[in-house]
Amino acid sequence: MKASALAPANIAFIKYWGRLDHDLFLPLSTTNSMNLSACLAHTTVEFSSSFAQDEIVVRDSSGSEKRLLADDGEKSSGLFCTLDRARQLSEIDLKARAYSTLTFPISAGIASSAAGLCAFVAASFSALGLSQKVDDREELSREVRLSGSVSAARSTHDGFTEHLFGENHQQAVTRQILSANGWDLVDIVAVVSSSEKKISSALGHRLADTSPLMEGRKRYLPDKAEQLREALLQRDFDTLSLLSEQDTLNMHAVMMTSRPSALYFQPGTIELIHAVKSWREDGVPVFFTIDAGPNVHVIAPQASASEVSKRLKSCASVEFVLENTVGDGVRIIDEHLF
Ligand code: DP6
């Protein structure tokens, strides 16, 4: 009983930070994002009577492998809970082995958990014959959210997606806004540091309410996702830029002022924020957005991709770039990793 899945990371425009419910991972508002074509997790899960215990191994882009334990943190425990949930729903009580490879650094603000959790849930459910829950993408998005992350739940659909605000498990689902070829944008991720962040997102979501700025974020959020959705539907790059940069800085203001402070920016992050703004003043259509890490996602129309990439590579703080077009959502695939 073995299955494999391929899932993309995504970059959020209106971002998920803090939660309405920490057990069901319900978000405070609707959030939206674009899937990344080149930042992928490929996961194989097998259930067998010959396994004595669950075993999960993850390999990142540097080739280093890590065996996860259930008490490694919320994201790891979410993976083990997913195996339990798949066993409970299928009534098949077998232990599992899972191997996951990622094409990009882990825990550096490039949504490794989004790609990783999404591929893991799809492969686990598929391996135990729960295919109807995988084929129904809205239902899959609920299951992925339950495994630990709203951002992972946005990787279930192709292209540009949104995970809707909901007061309960049923209402909080992912919908597609535009297909992957609906708008030719690129996300060039400028990596200024590949080290693991000191405050995990799992902890950060719980700290959000300790920031005195969080009340302001909650008042500002409600119509933002709707405005952003409209900008995507109209292919209105200026409004997309304005709303995305504003939301990045709004979220990071909350992060920095939580107790303890989750300060993800590094000197290179600030250098790139200024650089992107000055390139825009030169007439290059481009904007920045930053998730929970120091690395800067630089979004531009496909026509400006090579110019933006060239400029990024000339910045002193950029270690390397990851170039993405708009990607598809999760897929079940035949290539098994073991
Ligand atoms: C800041 O719980 O999705 O990226 O992917 O491990 O960082 P990681 O965790 P997750 O929280 C991060 C949320 C965000 C914004 C977003 O993707 O909406």
C-alpha cells in the first residue's frame, strides 16, 4: 500500500499569521497565494504489516537527511497525526514509512511546510485507498489544514488560490482564483540565508496575539483578501504590488512586536526591500513579499523575469535565487522514492 505525491510551495499575498482556533488550524481571515513551479516536495508513503513503527525521513536541497520524531514540534507531530487520521478513516491499522525530498531549503520562509504537508497528506490518504478525499480538492484542503497549516491547504489547487475564512472546519476550504496559466507572473526567491529560523511559524502563530499591533491587523484584514482577489482577476499588477507589500510589512510588524519578538528580517532582507523599491522607481514592474523567514520573494511579470533575476544576482547579500513561474497544485504521481 504505497503512494507518492508532488506538491508545490506557495507564496502568500494576504498572509496567514495567528489563528482563530489552534486545534483546527482555523485562520483569522481569508488568505491567498500563488503556487511555485520549482519549489516542490516529492513524498512517498507506504503502509505495511512488516513495519514495527512509523518512520518519516525528510531530505532537503542540500542532500541532508533528517529522521523526524513526533515530538520534534508542531509540524512533525502533524505528520504523525496525519498517519493516525488516515488509519482511523480507512480502518487499516498498519505502520508507515515515508520519505520526502524537497528542492529548496527547509524552514527559511519558503513554505517548506506548505509543500511538505500537502504532499504528505495526499500520499498517505492515497496509499490507504482514501482516494475520494484526495480527488475532492476542497475536502483535501480541509484535511491538509488539519495536518497543521493553512498555507499548506492552499497548495491543493492549481495556480492562484485562496483559503477562505471559516468559523468551523467545514467552512474553511481552499478555492482556486486563477489557473496556473491565468497570469504570467514569476516569483524569484532571493535567498539571503538558508539557516533554520529561530522562532518556528508554529510558535509564531501562538505568539501573534501577544503583539499590541495584532488588534490593528485584525481590523485591517477583513476586506484585504477580497481586494487582492479582484486585483488577480483584473491582472492589476499595481494593486497586487501595493496590497502585497503592505501586508508583508503589516504581518512583520506584528511578528517583530510579539513577545518574544519573532524578528525574521536579516540585513540582506532590508537591502533587497530597498533595492526592489528603487528598481520600481526605474520603471521595472516588480514587488517584494516575505513569509516567515529572511528570504525575499520578488514578483514580476514574466516579461521582466530575466532583468529582475540579473539585478538580484548582482546584490551582495543574495546567496542564490530560485526562479519560479506559477505552479500547479498537488498531484498523485507514479514515481516512488523507495
Ligand atoms: C508567514 O504555518 O504555513 O508563510 O510554512 O513552516 O513557515 P511555515 O508555516 P505556516 O506559517 C507561515 C505563514 C506565512 C504566511 C502564509 O503563507 O500565509
